[in-house]
Amino acid sequence: MPTTEARDELIGRLVDGDPDARAELAAAAATSTDPVLLVAAALAAADPALLGRAAAVAGTAHHRRLVDIAAAHLDGATDRARLLARDHLADHPDSLLATFVAHQPEMRNP
């Protein structure tokens, strides 16, 4: 499991659009129990199973809110996801994942 600093650097690369970050998140998520990393990997891969794992290990309100934001985004509830993300950013202005979701285009479920 990467350190918090390495995880945050990897998430920053995802936010910046680095295509290699998606694969690295997927690899790290395979054995991770870090809810932030799992949320990032779920967003990067649009994978609800990873989000389920994140929800199972989310032990703080901050982590649960990130799961809620990602779930709304992956469900295609763009307005709700953006609202939750912006609300979260009011309390956690340095949250890269909330910023990432707040600036994503609308998701469409197949």
C-alpha cells in the first residue's frame, strides 16, 4: 500500500489527466484497504465494486462523504455529485477527489 504522500501524488496525477495514473490506481487498489485510494480507483475505472470496498472500510465521515460523492457520480447523478463535492470542499478545500468530481462531465450509464 502506498504512503499517504504517494497516494495523494497518484491522485493528483489522475486529476491532472495522467493516463498512467489510472493503471497505477488499479494496481494499488488490488490489495489496498485505504478508502481514499479505493474511491480514486473506483472513479478512475468507473467500477462500483471498488466503491463497495471503499464503503466497507470508510471509517470516518470524511471517507463516507467521498464514497457518497463517487457513488452519485458513478450513478450518473451529476448534479447531486457536484453538490456533494462542493459541500465537501467547503470543509475540506484540499480534497483532490472532490475537486475531480466537481469538474467531471456528466456520466452516462449504459
